[in-house]
Amino acid sequence: MQSDKALDADDVHDETFFKNEATSQYNDIEGHEEKYKDCKKKEKTLEEVVGEIVGKPTIWSVILVVSTMSYGLSVDSLTYDTVFAGLLPYEKWECISKKCVRLLDNFTDKAHFYSQATLCKSDLKIREDYIFADDNRTSFAVEWGLFCEGEAQMSFLSSSIFLGAYVGYLLASPAFDSLGRKKVTIASAILSFVSVLASGFCSNYYLMASLRFLCGLGKNVCWMGLYCWVLEFTPENMTTFMTVLSHVTHGLGFLLLDLLSYYIKDWRQIFFVVSAITALGTAPMFLIPESPRFLLTKGKLAEAKASLEVLSRFIGNPKSMEDVDLVYTTHKQDLLMQVKDFYVYPKLGRQTVLLALIWFMTCALHYTFNFGWGKISNDLYMSYVYGGLVTTAAYLILPVNKLLGKKRCMVFFLSSSCIFYLLAMIDYNISSNFTLEHLVSLLGYMTILGSYTLVYQYTGELTPTSHRGMVYCICASFSRIGSFLGPYIQLLFTVLDKKITFGLFAGGSLVCTVIVSFMRDPTGKAMPETPKEL
């Protein structure tokens, strides 16, 4: 019995030995296979992978960007809806009292009786001496008495959207670089939708100002996040094309709002339609993957690869990331570390300050004109049509950038703006309703818009990925200060000689030109990932 047991034990030992040996050999083979697979993986940078996926513009890449950036249709609509919903029809009123009729009879120049000057400088009272007769068109400015002395309140109402944007950028700055582009962008888009929808039910000035603040916070943070998001899965050789493509919807939104406001006579319905446009522009954001650049800065390699695979399927060029070994640099940080980097890497700090000044100047001029067409032209709707068509200036970036490079392209647009503003000082009537001032103002608006469009890309390519969200928010917050001042700056046309006003505009453009001349040119260079790479 003992020998049998011993034999059984030996058999079990031998069997275990052979099993262990086989397992060991299998593990060795498996280990060699894994090493072989690792050897087969190709080391590639994110730039190289994105370039392989996107390569060159295709119908699918164009559809991807246009659908993603379709929120741009609502950007201008959200910004200028108060211009049309709060229209001030100074030339469209009529007398309903003997006092008003008597004033008309005693007026020397009857052709200019129905004007802002007559209405605001006389002691006529609305609904007692006169009524606005604008083809049954309603206006909250008329309902709430925001005209003549109250027009400054209208300017604040227009500016409050930029005040909200300023606060939003400060709050979103750490969020973009910690929570990601996608989550923050979608959340801010929803906020802008809810606030503009609520504006249609608004019953007083102070509530409207609060809703405009929230709308500005959501709208501007959303657009900034959206642009930063799309730029980060765009190859370097296509950034200019994508920048122009992303701004196409702005001009269309400009024209769409003008057209809708011309036919929609109830001011509340204008807000409702704009809210619907905002909702449609928000929908595609849920389908787009998170920025792979952002994911890599957080060390989330698997998620970055998955994001790239989703992007490749959207582009119509499916790509597996299994055989790719992404080369990247992690940059662990928090808000305090990001701020500290501006001191540790002074070039990053200086560059950000200069860019912020350019954003401030170009944005102030851009919005001064868009809120001041009524001061330059007598036909508000046609002026906005011209303004919308002039937004096609974004297309000029492509040939000028290709010919001159990004830095010289910026200098070209800024210096051209300076020249046009100087020409606007000349008094010359091209026709009864169209002057040289109006013509060169449109041209100056076109070139300053080109500068403002290009500065988005210029900033993105100069700034490291690890700080791109923060730098965008810093620069954009300065731009919101400029845009906040825009509706007030346009009032200079009524209190100062136009030569002084246009001289100030020319000086601002000249300052930006000088600033850009001292900055480096990112043309042909890969975007930096960390401050150290600067």
C-alpha cells in the first residue's frame, strides 16, 4: 500500500512538473509575442496621427467642422438680437396731439421733423403726443421707454452680454484644462439656450439685463471651447482652412438674424427663434469626441486613442490605434501650477499679455461697428446685410496667409484697417444714402474682422496645449472688455467729430500692428504641448 501511494505521489509530481513546464514555455512564448507586438508598434506623435487621419480637406472633414461649428449661426444671433428686438425707430413716429401738430407746423425743415433730434429735444410725451408707427413692429425698448435719455440703458443691455462673457471666461479657464473641452462647452451651450429662451418671456429691463449676462456667459464660453476643441484635432497644415471654415457660420448667422428680424415683427418671437437656432447648433456637440490633445496632457492614453479612432470614423478614414505607440509629454498641473508657469516660463507670460492686448483692440473695433451701423447708415437692415456679406473677409485669410504667412497676414489686415479708418475721415457722398464713410467703414470692418478671426488661430498655435484653455480664456476676457465698450464707443459718433472718432480707431489698429511685429511667426511649426517647448 505504501509503495502504491509513493508511486501515485511520483506520478502526481511528474504530472505537475510537466504542467508547470508547459505553462512556463507558454508564458515565454506569450511574452515573446507581446514583445514582438510592441516591436511592431510604430512610435508616432499626435501631430503625425492626426495628419494621417485628416490628411487633407475632404467632404467628410468639411461636414464635420461645419456641423460642429454650426453653433456659430447662433453666436451672432445671440449677440445682436437685442438690436432688432429693441429697435429704436426714431424716424418712424407720428403726431396724435394738437401740441405735436402745432410743433410740426412751426418746424422750418419739415423733411427732417421726424427724427431723433426732434423727438428727444422737445417735451413731447409718448402715447400722449405721439406714437411709434413702425408697421406694427414691436420693440421692448419702446415698451420699457429705453430711448432718448434711456438709450444709455440700451447700451448697457447690449454690453451686459459681454460682461457675462468676461466672468464666464474667468470661471471656465480652469474648467477647460481640468474637466475637458467637451463637458464645459456643452454645459455653456445649454446655459445660453435657456437664457435666450427665457428672454422671450421677460417683462422688465432688469430681468432682461440679468438674462443677457447669463447668455453672454454661456455663449462666449461655448464658442471659445468649441474653437479650441476643434483646433486640437486639426493638423497644422489645415489650421487656417479650419479657422476660416469655422467662422463661415458667423456671417450666415448675421444675415439670418437680419432676415428673420425684418419679417418677424413681434420682439418676443425673435428670441424664441434664436433659441431654436441655438438648440440646433448644440446638438452636434454630443457626437464629437473629446480633444485627444487634452486627454494626453492628462496622461489618458487609452481614452486619447479611442478619441482618435472615433474621429477617424467621422472623417471616413477609419484607423486602428492598436499598432501605434503615441509619443507624448504629460504635464500634471492644477490651477496654481498653471499660474506659476507664467513666472517660471516668462516667455509664456509676455506672449499672453501681448496677445491679450490684440484681442482687446480688435474686438472693441469689431463690436463698435456692429452696434453702430445705425449711426453710420440710415437703413439698419441693409447695413446689417452689408455687414453680413463683409464677413466673407474670413475667406481672404486663406490666400493672404498662404502668400505671407500668419504673422505678416496679421500685419496686413491690421495695417489695412488703419488706412481705411483714416480714409473714413473724408466727406464725400457717393449717393444720397451711401457715403465714402460708409464704404470704407465696411472695408475697415472687413479687415478688422479678418484680424479678429485670425487671432484665434494665431493664439492657439503660439500657446502650449497644457495652457491653451487658460490662455484662450485670459485673452478672450480682455476681448470681452473691448466688446463691452463697443456699444458705448459707437456713441462717439454722436458726441465727437467723426474725424476724431476714426482717428482713435486708426490708432488702435496701428498699436496692434506694432505688437504683432514683435511676436514670432508660428507658420510651419508644430503646436507646443508644454511651456518648456516654447
